[in-house]
Amino acid sequence: MQPDSRAAGFRKKWRILATCGVVLVGLGVSFVGEGIIAKANAAEDAGFSGSIYWFSMGLLGLAALNAGICCIADAAKHRFWMEYYSRSGRPR
């Protein structure tokens, strides 16, 4: 595998992961906010169906937020290797 193709492979993965990470973080924060608003607006006598909505929105939001943070961290790793292989061409 040539140095340029390695760097190009890492660049492609970095762009995909960074974009997905930013989208997932925004989606997660939005879902968590929606869950908080739903809980604040829910009546105490809404029962199980009212509480399952805000719980599921918060749960999905936290899962998306966590996945987004993981994607951004993985993108940072790919960015490092992209820079490394584009400069040196091979590991030391």
C-alpha cells in the first residue's frame, strides 16, 4: 500500500466519521432537550404513556450523544494517522 493511498483512506474515514459525529451530537442534544421539555410539560396524572415518551426521548438522546462523541474521538484518531502517513509515508 502506497503512502498516498493510506493517507487517502484515513482522510475518507476521517471525513465520514467527523460528519456523522457532529450530526449525532446535535441529534442527541435535541432529543435530550425534547425529553426534558416533555417531562416538564407532562401532567402528574398522565400515567405510564406520558412517562414512556419523555423517558424514550431522553434515552435515545443520550445514546445518540454518546455515539456522536465516540465517532468524533475515532475521527480524531484517523486524522492523526492521515497526517502521519501524508508526511512520512511509513511508520518509524
